[in-house]
Amino acid sequence: MAIPNDIRVPLFYMEFDNSNANKGIATQQHKILAFGQMTTGTATALEQYRITNDDQAKALFGADSMLAAMVLKLRQSNNYTELWAMPVAEPTGGAAATATLTVTGSAAQAGTLALMVAGQRVHVGVSQGDAAAAVATSIASAINAVATMPVSASANAGTVTLTAKWKGLTGNDIDVRLNYYDTDQTPAGLAVVCNTLSGGAGTIDPTVVIGAMGDEWFNHLVCPYNDQAFLDGLRIELNDRWGPLRMMEAICYTAYRGNHAATGTWGGNRNDHLITCMGTNLAPNPTWEWAAAYAAQGAYHLAIDPARPLQTLPLVGIVPPAKRDRWDMVERNLLLWDGVATYNVDAGNQVLIEREISTYQTNAFGSPDPSYLDITTPATLGYFRFVHKAHFTQKYPRHKLADDSVLENLEPGQPVITPKIARVDMLDLFLQLQQKGLVENFEQYAAELEVFRDSSNANRLNVVCSPDLINGLRVMAHQVQFYL
């Protein structure tokens, strides 16, 4: 109570205490941070910008930038979760990835060349009699006319040269292809050979990105960089945020492009419970767009229910690999043992999350450890901690700590907490979490819950608890024993 005992001035005084005002468990508001390279625009590198519409991202970072593409993919399926974006300068001393398209022959009939660059459709009109050089010039013009294209194009004697608009390894993940859809056909008389982008060099220093993040709590990080050095640095920051002192846990979403062998090898080199990587295979969209689409669904749905699986949710705006390149169930299952999240493709050509696993696979001794297999586990644990922190800091911000024995002689209204009071509150919170389908086995939790004053520090209350997190339905194994 804030009304002093020695006041003598009449007459009436009333104070208000909001410590009991909130009913139920706290609701957590989630925030996303996407970081990536910019091209043109008004933004300043390593500054954070709150994004509320697509045009804002294009103006800040450049419509043709990596970061703008990430924002657009995020907002296609999730324009609700608070989104912040932070531009990163291209690596110094790096090189931009390049590729060539070679056109030969001449068009025997009019038609359309159906190109796809970085998952974006580019239609190039061809007139009957057009020679290779003219077609190459038309291709370059059509590509350069797309404002959101991450490459520039130039033509010379039937060869189109594509150059990524920023330096770095990431440019090697820009896909170029012809005739993705079955209905696409190259006009008779022409032949076009598309080479993949390569030669991109240079990586981003993780300490620069981490330093610019500051102490702002972002629940979801969208990371376009999948090189081991960057993720090693980011892991240190994520683990520190996860720890008991900062309590600002976040899940990082990234993606890896490559064939099955390369993807499995990449996964075998990682072991991070707060990083999840979607293996894209040889898909048209670049990895940063996959990471953004993946994070969009994770941020939206884990905020609603951190324990509910993300399987079957679509990666909106993502084009799957060609049918001949898609991984079968056996291959995808192997990747799930390599720490790589997987997707499948439905009959409507939609890319759907299959299982959202982390890269965590073994414990400190190298033994298999499935404790953090699915990212729903750290998401649920993070919410469990958030609920308890919100409750106790709201209800007992300036309380005194005493043994349970004082309760018999304590006058009403005294701001005193005891182990027994804390235990009752914790049991009540568990029941509320159980009602929301986040934990189970209350009796076991109650039997194992220990709340006690520290033997060396009378001002410290210790708690040891063992919540049984609810599980997701991942596999239903059904054996049918029939009679004839």
C-alpha cells in the first residue's frame, strides 16, 4: 500500500493496484525481423524499419533487392504479424554471380519464349524470321523491364549475360530456366541454353548484423544467409537470447538450395535448436524467398498456438521444382534425419510444409537427441516461460519473501509471497496452459514441482518443475488385421 501510516490530513484516500487485474494467461505479441541486402532506395544499412506495406519496402530497399523480395513474400501470407526489416550492405571485396543464356537458330514461326528468372515469369515475344541476335536482345530487354528482377541483362551476338545486382554467395541461388510449365514451348527453329548463375563470392559478417539487432526482442528472424560461418555466429546470439538472463528467445528461418546430396551434407554440419532450414531442392524461387514464406507461416501460426504443427500450411508464392526434380518420400525422410525441414507439393502445385524441424540432431556427446527436433518445442517452452514471467512480475513486483509458517499470523494485504503461494500460482498457470492444449499430465507436474527458499540466499525463491509438453500428431501407424 502506498498510503503512508502517518498521514494526518483529512479525509479520504484511495489507491489502485492492478496486480490482480489480468485474468488468464498472458498473450504474447510476436515480431519478425527480416534482414538482407538492398540495392537502391532511401534506407540506411543496418537501420531497422517497421514495414506496413509493399510499396514502402520497395522504396526503402529497392524493388529489385533481396530484402524487398523477402518482405513481399512474407506479406503474401502474413501481413498481420509486426514486421521489421533491416538492410545489409553487400560484402566488400566480393563478386556478383553471373550466367549466360545462349540463343541459336532463327524463328521458323512466331511465338513466345517462356523464361523464369528467380521464380518470376518473363515472356519474350518472337516474330517469324527473328535471328538469334535479335531474340537475345529481346530477352535482355524483357528481363530488364521487370522492376523486381534481381539480375540485370545484356545481349551480345546471341548471348545474354545475366549479372546479380549485388555481390555475394547468395547470387548463386538465383535460378534461370526455360519452359517451366508443360504448356510452354520454344518457337520452332530456336534453341535456348540456360546456364545457372555462379561465381558469386563474399559473405556477410554475422557480428555486424547481430550488433545492429540490439536488445530488441524479435520472435522470428528471417535469414537469407546459409553459409556455416554466418550461422555459427548467429547461433551464439540466439543461444544467448534463449538463456535465463535475457529470455528473448527467437527462431531463425533460413533455406538451402542444392541437390539431395548437397542438402544432406549441409544439414549434417549444423546442430542448432533455434535454427530451422527448409531444403528447397533445385526450385525456381531463390532461398531468401523460401525463408521468408516459411517464416511468415511460422510467425503467424506459432503465435496462435506454439505447439501446433505447421504441416500442410502453404508457402505462398513459392514455385516448386519441376516434377522430374522433386524428392520422393524416402529422400525427404532422409533429410529429416539430416536436420533439414521438408515440404511436399499437392495436386494444385502448391508447396506445403511437411515437417518444420530444427537443425538440432545430437547432444554435447554426439549421441542422437530428438528433444529439440521440431521447432514447436522451443516455441512452446518460450511461451511457457513468457507466461510465468508475465504473471509473477505483474502480481508480485515488490513483494517480500517469507517461509510458509508466517501465513498463520500475517495480516491481510501484506505484500508477502511464500513458497506455498508461488506453488499454488504455478499449478494454476499449468492448468490454464493445459486447457489451451500446450501441456499435459497435471498430476505428474504437481507431484514433481518443488518451490523452496534458497539455503544460501534468503531473498531468492527457487523453482524446479518438469512440464510435459503436448506433442504434435506427426505419424499415425495403422495395422489392419483382416479376415477372409
